[in-house]
Amino acid sequence: MNYKSINPFNGEVNLEIDCWNSDEIENALQRSYQVRDSWQKTPLDKRCKLLKQAANTLRDQKEVLAKMMASEMGKLIDEAKAEVEKCAWVCEFYALNAKGFLADRMIQSDASKSFITYQPLGCVLAIMPWNFPLWQVFRFAAPALAAGNVGLLKHAENVPESALAIEKIFRDAGFPDGTFISMMISRDDTAKVIADSRVQAVTLTGSEIAGSKVAATAGANLKKTVLELGGSDAFIVLDDCDVDQAVKVGVASRFLNGGQSCIAAKRFIVLDSIADQFIPKFKEAVENLKIGDPLNNSTNLPPMARQDLRNELHQQVQDSISQGAIPLCGCEIDQNTHAGYPASIIDHVKPGMRAYQEELFGPVAIIIRAKDEDDAVRIANDSPYGLGGSVWTENPYRGEDVARQIQSGASFVNGIVKSDPRLPFGGIKNSGYGRELSEIGMHEFVNIKTIWIK
């Protein structure tokens, strides 16, 4: 196995790197270990200053980084620029708020003085996916580094350019050598790194299968883990919603990043009483999405990141159709691009179909019809996943009531499900455990330590 960056639009190879050998892995682990203590002792104000400089570096390199993501995994150029800006934002957020998040918290007890203090764990290994190749990494790295941890990155094999660029950003920003290292390692060697005594914790964003394997290895070695896994978010269309707004945001939520997002709206649960209003307008809007070169500003649908992912999605769609689902548009492989798949809709999805229970990670929306509000909630919760979900209604009180009933890590009312540095992000059930972002995310990788004095 090696790391290989392939342009998903035209199939050209951008970069290919062999996996590291044992000496290269040992060198990285040792560099990380040697800088750990000095980085922990670096004053928080200085760590935050470097994080601010990382934000500046990201913005200075925004055009180059955006083009890199567009050619490496097919991200639309404007979405890629927005991703770079979001990475800069999360760096600035923790640079501004780390002092408050990490401040000692006084607790009244039988001691003369007792308090909670937050101390870094040490080295955190991040195993990250390709779909948001910068953002997924920075949302872990910003709070972890600010807290005094050091970071190791095992990125997805199809985005080596992104992995190398991230390490360079921290280096250009002035972070000490070894504070953040991108490791080009195989999956077998990843397990060895998890087990290494110099690694204290692991965070993974990826599939259920990858999450279960990482959790098993980390658990066997008593390492703290945070897992953000797949999702099949419900988009509940109630009978009193603003249909035009629900259609507009629904299309954006499903097809952002080519539909390759854990928190994309994947299951459109539409009440029977409003289906005839919502579905035709939704179909018309989806049919306006056309695959093109992601570097072209006029393109509104990119190819998928890899051919194997495209082929797997197509098989899920075809199997669901053979099981009785009705295709409304798309649903055929695009022959004009290396890994393209058209914006697609399948209607009348029901239990027993692959599309009902599985995550469809790509530009395919599924429609499940519900009898009423209670039935919509039941369907939304009839899923192994629990990452996000949204509710659409012109009555915010009704929306809040339904949102509270959805089994997920986040429920949005009349808004696209998104991650935000100010709010905790993560899932339940097969979508994982633990939280990223906000104060809670920063506390995942610190020792929450009690000090008792009398």
C-alpha cells in the first residue's frame, strides 16, 4: 500500500509516496516524544500566539491550498476556499478562548482549597478522512495543541498532499519541530503506533469499521479515544414548513462536498400531506446540478473522490432500486469523468432496502414518506446512526419539540446541520462517541485533575 493522490475529475496522478519504513516511524515518534515536555511547559499565551499565526498562514496560502484540495479530492474551488477560512477560524477561536477553557475551576469541599485543573495528556494520534482534508485535522489540532498536547497525523491514503501541507502550515507558523507530524504509515503500522507507549490518546473520523478497529486496539492498550463515524442524517419536512426554503437548504445540505459529508442530509423524511409540494420542487433543483471540473467556478457538482467509492455508491443505489425504490433522477455512472456520479434521488425507500439502513456517502438523496409527525420521528430514529438531523417547520416550538426527540448528537431546526467551533460536535449509536470543538472538545484530551489541599 502507498499514498496516492489522483485527480478525480481527469484521473491524473498528482503525487505518490511510499509508506514509511520502521526507521521513519521511530524517528517521528521520537521527535514527538522529545518535544512533548517542552511544549507542555510553553506558556499558554505563547501557544495561542502560534495558533493565531497558523490562522494567518492558512489565509496567506488559501488560493494554493484550495486548488490542492480541488485537484486531490474533487472539492469545488469555492467550497475549498471556505474550508481554509474555517480552519483559520478554529485556530483563532481556540487562541482566543483557550485561557478560559483551561482555567482552574474552584470547587467547594471539605478541603481548605480544592479545584479542578486541566493538564495535557501528551501525544494525540489523529486518524483522519479525505472528505474535508484540512478541516477535519484542524478541528482536532487547534484545541489539542493549544492545550499543550503534541499531534501525530495519519491521514487518508488518497490525500498525501493535504497531509504534507498541514504539517508545513504549522512549521511555517513557527511551531517547534515535532509538535505536529504527518506520518505516511500503513494501516498495520497505525495499530503499532496506537499501541506505542509514547502515544496517549487517539481521535478518529471515519467509517464504522475503522472506528471499531481503532477502538479495539486503543482499548487493548488503555488509550483514550474519540470517534466521529458515519451518519445518515434525517431531514424532516413537516406539513407547515416553508417549502421553497426547505428545498433550497435541502439541496445544499445533501450535495455540499459532492454529498460526501457525515452530516449531509441523507434521509429526506417527508410527511405525506406535503410530499406533492416538496418532492417536485426538490427534484427540479437537484436536476440543475451538473458534474464538472471542480476548479471551474461555474461547476456546481464535483466528481466523487475515488472510483471505488463511486462504484460502491452505485451498487447501493441499484440494489435499492431492485428492492423497490423508485429512481427520480440520476442513478447512473457518469462516463465523462474519472469518478463522477450524478445528483440522484430515489423515492419510496422502505425498511429492508439498503438505502434505508446504510449510509449513502455521495450525491444521492433518498426520500422516505411518513404518515404524520410521530411517524417521522419514528423513522428518523429507526437508524443505526445518530450524528445529526434537521427539522423543517414554520413553528419553532414544534420544531424544538421534534428536535428533542431525535436520537442524535445534534438537531437543527430550519437550518443546515454544520460544525461550529463554538458548539460541541459528535454523535451517538454507530456514529461514535466523544465530542470535538467547543470547551467540551478541548477537555477530551486533557487530564481533568482534582487538587485537594488542607
